Amino acid sequence: MAEIDLKDARSPSERRGSDRKKLIIDVRFEGGDGTGIANTRDIGSGGLYMTTTAVLDLGTPIMMTINLGEREMNLHGVVVYSDPGHGVGVRFRDLSSEDEEFLGQELELS
């Protein structure tokens, strides 16, 4: 069984370090025992919330693919908030400065 890293899991009051914008787009994801397609509810340069019934525990590493504008982005993250049966909050990990800048620009335009 994979070891879970909880260093990025935080309480709801401190979980978000960047602003998010309401935006609904498809997310293909793999993480823990879950794999599938979900929808974002909101997204920002630091992370996103996605609606899914998949069970993804706090600290679960997750790989996601989203299409934003004409760009496909492969993103790594960790689950930092879980509302079982409804969705999860994901903090991006190792986001390149290019991807972070692109996200910021796209979210300003939408």
C-alpha cells in the first residue's frame, strides 16, 4: 500500500492560498483507487475543487488532465479537502511557472 503524505492537508480555514474562480470544465483523473471523469466547480492557480463520487482520502496524490482554452494541461496534486460522495479539493503540486501563468491569464478572461 502506498504511503500517504499529509503535509499538504490543512484545515478548511487555511487550505486555500490563492483565489479561485467558478468554472465548470471536465477533469480526467487518477488517484488512490479512483479513476474517471469529474467536473471542476472552481479553479485557481493553486488548485481546484472537483465534483466526484470517487473516494479520495486526504493526502491522496492525484493526476489530472484538463483542457482549458486550446491547451491540454496535465496536473499533479494532492487531496486537501474531501466531502465524500460530493467532491474533493485539490492543491496543485509542482505546477510549472508557465502553467501557473497560463491558468491566471485564462481565468481572468473567463
